[in-house]
Amino acid sequence: MSKRKGVFQKASLISAGVSFLLAIVSAVLLYFRIESVGKDDPISASFMASTFFFVCVGVVLTVIGKADLPSFSTDNSDTDLK
């Protein structure tokens, strides 16, 4: 049985989607930049780095958002402490 995701995990999944979208945009801009000036241009290199960064951030945020985290509530009604 899966637990309900918290607000921060939902925000993490949304941010992961935005990050993957930005990676796609960056890759498309990289494609057009390479066609016009080539791979050796510093701006092309920055688009390559941006694409790599956004993909990695998207993967990390997806893992955080899909993790099954335990409840850290301090409710002691379930345990009987004597």
C-alpha cells in the first residue's frame, strides 16, 4: 500500500517535469546553434552543459518525488509506552 505523498514530494515531481522540459528546450536550442556555428562555440558548450544539468536535476527530483518516505510524525498513540 502506498502512502500519500507530501507537499514537497509533489512539488519535487512538478519541478522534475519542468526540469525535463527545460532540458528538451535546451537540446533543441543546442541543435540549432550547432547547425549555425558548430560545436566549438562557447554558447554551444553552455547549451550542452545546461542540457546535462537539467536532465540530472530531473532524475534526482523524480527519485525524491517517488520515494516511499516513512512518517516522521510524533504521534505516540500507536505505541504503548509504560
